[in-house]
Amino acid sequence: IDQRPGSTDLIDQRPGSTPQGSPFSSTLNLTGLVTENSPEIPVDAILVLHLQKGRDFFLTVSGGLRRTVFGEPLWRVPTASFPPNVPQPVAQLVDYLFSTQCGVEVFNVPSLGTLGGLASVASALDSNADVDTVPGMNPHHAAFALLALFASLPRPLCAATPQLLAGIDTQMQPWANAAAQHALAAAATGAPWTLATEVLTSHLPSVTVGETLLSKHLRHSERAAYAHTVSWVRQVLRSGGGVQGGCGVQGGVAAKVVSQLAEVWFPKPAPGATNAAAVRMGRLAFVGVLCGVTPNALDGFNPMETLYDVTLG
């Protein structure tokens, strides 16, 4: 892509233009090429792939670029008539998941949702068709599409503004620091430990505090998307236990649910950050609070384990 301001031309990558440390690389950044007034534009180009110490390859690219709800900010997507203010794609997927009365199995890793199923769901959402009319539609495809929809946002939901992300990390820092010290002390003695101690629990914000922070920085449609999604997640966890007052689902299951939401709602910590694990654990705990997960649900969970890769799904 010609990266000069105002240019949208596809051009070949000349020698020396590849990122450092990569023998060959080319990024196609098509953001902004499809506008409100151009639902589809043709693409017809030849890319030249230069291999370091190798031959050139000529790649023909042809087709059409269509608008899609995936990658659009939630506030630019039409909203459903009910629930009010909820972006229509989120409302459709969550309502479908509610109707199926599915359980935590839809968060299995690896996901039973497929790229083919995701493409079919995306086509239905883009054409404003009911997702339950998609051939072979099932809860796994819907949950996979919901995570993919959040993952495709230009800015992760909980980083919609820099102030929101900083506010969440600041709010969770006392808990994350205390949890890290607790874990290190237990590791030194070999004693069993849990995050459900009175001291650690006292550092967790309440649901009200967390939602107030979100309300302060999110737009109406973003808040509605969060609320509708979390209401379904709470039901899923409650049906199998794992939420406050639930029946006691295995903590590892609840942790996998919370982790996948955190991965699509938050950016990854800065590469090489010494406190990356603590920051990520704090963000997991924040999502856990919003979902009503019991404090011990994250016991033994590795915060750096990737369950839903935002890039690869």
C-alpha cells in the first residue's frame, strides 16, 4: 500500500521496504478505502513480492472490497430496536445465543466455530438477515463470530479511550500487586494458595465501580453492547455455576471464558513490559468482576496464555 497521505494505491514493495527482522513482509492496510458512499470498490492489482536472496514473485490480486460490520466502530453500526442502543450485529448474535440456551462449551479452546461459519455469519450480518437462517448455524459459530466482531474493532472496547484503559489498569493495580506478592510468598514456601482471600478480595472493585468507569468513557452503543454481552455471559456461567451465588463450575472453565473476553476487549500489554503478567491478570480480574465470577476462578490460571488470538482467531 502506498502509505502517503491521501493515497489508496496498491504498489509493489521495493527492496528495503520490509520491516526489520522479517525476510519478507507486506502489509495491506485497506482501512478507509470503502466509504459510506461506496459499498463496494473493485481491486485489480499486481503485487511484487521480493524475497531476500531469492527470486521475485508476482501476485495478482483481484476482486471487490465490500463494507462489513467487522472492523466498524460499534457507534457507526445501526442499532437494534430492542434492546435499545445495542449495535445490531451484537444484538443478533447475543439474542441467538440466549435463544439456544447454550453453555460454557461455546468457549471451548480450540473453538468449534469455523472460518466458513464465520464467513456465513458475517454475510448475514452485513445484509441484515437473521443469523438463525444461516445454513448450519449453531452456538459455536455465533460465539466465535461475537468474539471476532469485538476483536475486529479499531480500538478494543476497554481501550476505547486512553483514559479508560489507564483508569482500569490503575483501578486494578493494587489487586494485581497484592496477588503477585501472595503468589510469590506461597511459591517460596510451597504452600497452597488461592485468590479468594479476604485481603485480595478487598482490593477488587465492585461491579458498580467497574461499570461506572465504563459508562464514563464509552458511547451509548458501546455501553449497550457490553451490557447485553455480559448479561448473556452471566447466564452461561450461572447455568454451570462459577458466578456469585452459582453452583460451582470448575474455576478453569470460568477463567477461559473471562480470558477470551479480556483478549478481545483489551490490547496486549506492551512487548517486553516487566509487569505484563500483572497487568494482564488485573484485566482478567476486572472482566471477572463484571461477569460476576467468583474470586478463586482465576486460581492457577496463566495470564499470559493466549486462548483467543485476536490476529488469528
